Amino acid sequence: MDEDVALELHSKLLTKFPKDLLSWKRVEILCFYMGRPDLSLPLFEKILPENRELDYVYGMLAFPLLELGHLAEAEKAARKGYEINKNDSWAHHCLCHVLQTECRFKEAVEFMEECSASWDSCSSLRYSHNWWHVAVCYLEGGSPISKVQEIYDHQMCKELEKDDAVPRDVYLDALGLLLRLDTRDNLDEVLDRLKILAECLTDQSMWYQEWLFDITTIWALSKVGNTSLAHILLEGLKSRVSKMSKKKQQLMQKAIQLAEAVYEYGKGNYKEALELLGPDFDAVDYKMIGASDLQMDVFNEIWYKLLLLTGQSSTASKVLERRIKERDGAPFLWRLLEKSYAMEGKTEAVVIAGEKAKALESLYFKFD
């Protein structure tokens, strides 16, 4: 069924039955994988009056709000859900999203770790993903890699030991975390973990279910040298797109372009990868692969890194200066800006960027 038709039918159903939470969830998932949170928000706001006593609906409302940049409203909704039910893992997740986006890493980690005892009964997807957020907050705050490794080993991957675990859900978060370590040149410290994960990803029964999973799998396989299998997965994605409607094919061409770039990046072909991403890349334009802004941001990090690796420091400086206006509290962005200034020979600017990064890292280290 066409996605627009499905959304229209759900809208009619929810107008008639506003307490149908299953339909609510389907709308949220549908819009997420369309990369169109704006389509779900009006419907959620319309039927919220019929469900004000339910904690779950506030998390569902918070998610499209935060994805659309309405962070204050998203935080209010998430805190309302948490107020009704302190163990609502979806409210935890959405509030963490807001705090992380605003570079409130210390606050995010403290809140999530305080709530974490209630996650044991969650699905693999929710459990590993909530811990993924914690790990990324530590990483973005400049915490030592050992702390990130600890969460990867003892929280995220521990989920795989459960009888009812869904490995693919855990692998998705593991991939997202390891890719971030790669953009920060810390992958050598966890290369053994990537090799173990990449071996698990050769199970083709997990492929072609989720674009974000497939694209990051292509990176992992190519990164460890299994380029033949990575190429098979890439060609399989192209084949599936060729069988879609013309409208859908046009939309998913960006997803294929991103997959191709990640494939080249994993192989170390940085010039080719950058050419595929183009001079005006912005990961938010690729959300049709089914990922949140925070999940997508790692592809922006790849782009920044590629600009520096290919000597385009002037472009990198301009891009990073714009990005820092949005996330002034992210040490990693300041470190990248410091590097780009150094490549340009801007001595004074190097010192200023380095001092800013160091100050932020010292601040966030307090919660390590």
C-alpha cells in the first residue's frame, strides 16, 4: 500500500477511535520511516485531549516535536510522561534526545542512569537504544573511550545474552556507536569488537529490513575488509529500489547515494566518498532511511572528516562554524574546527578553538 494512502486511512481511523494506541504507534512508525515527523504531529495534537491521562502518549508527542526542532515543547511533553509514570522508557528516551541535542550531556547521563534500572523489562530495541544514548552522551562530552567501551560491553551487548533478545536491534545500536568512534579516530581501540560484530553481520537473514541497519552494515563489512559481501548488500539495496514505484525510486536515490558513500568511506576511498556526498551534504536530507536526527548526525561527522582528509579545510571551517552555532557545547566539533584552522595556518583561531574544546571536556569529565 502507498504510504500516503496508509497514513490517510490511519488518520480516519484515529479520528473515529482516538484511543486506539496501536494505530497511534503505527502512524508514528510510518512517519518515522518516511522521514516526515511533520505529518504525525497534527494528528497527535488532535487526539491528545482524549488521552491526557496516559503517560505513553506524551512520549509519542515529544518525538515528532524534537525531530522538528521544537525542543522546549518536546521536553515539556517528555517530562509530563515521566511525571505520570517514572518507569516510562519512551519518555526517558525522548527527554534524553532533547538534553543530548542541547549538549546537556551531564544532565542526560545522570537522568538516564538513574532510570536505567527500570529498563530490564524492555525490548532489545528499547534497552540497547537507551544505553546507546548514554554511551553517545559520554562520547560527545569528551569522556575517556574506556567509559564508552564499558557501556558497549556490559550494557548494550549484555542484552544478547537474554533468551528473548533480538540481535539485529542490538547490532544496530552497536554499529551506530562504533561508527562514531571511527569518525573520532578511536576505532583502533575497539577494532576487536568491530571484527566480532562484522562477523555477526554476515548473516544475510538480517538484511533488507531496515535501511539504517543495512547502510551501517555496509560500512562495517567494508571497514574490516569484507568488501565483497558489503558490495553484495549494496547491490541488493539497488535492486530493491529498482522495483519500487517511480515516486519511491526518486526518494530512495539519496539512500543509495549514502550507501555508496559509506561503502567507499569504509574502504578508505575518501575522495570518492566525498564526491558521492557532494559539497552541500546535510544528513537531515537523508532521513528517508528511517533514523532520528541524532542517529543521522554520524553521517555529518563522516562528511566533516572527509573534508579534512581530502584537504578541504576552508570548506570544513565554514561548515563547522555554522554547525557550532547550533551545538556550541559539543567538544568534538570544536576539535574538528581546531584541526581545520591548523590546516589553514590560522594560529590564533587554533588556540581559541582548542581552549574552548578543552574547557568543555574538563566540564563534562566531572561526571565520568
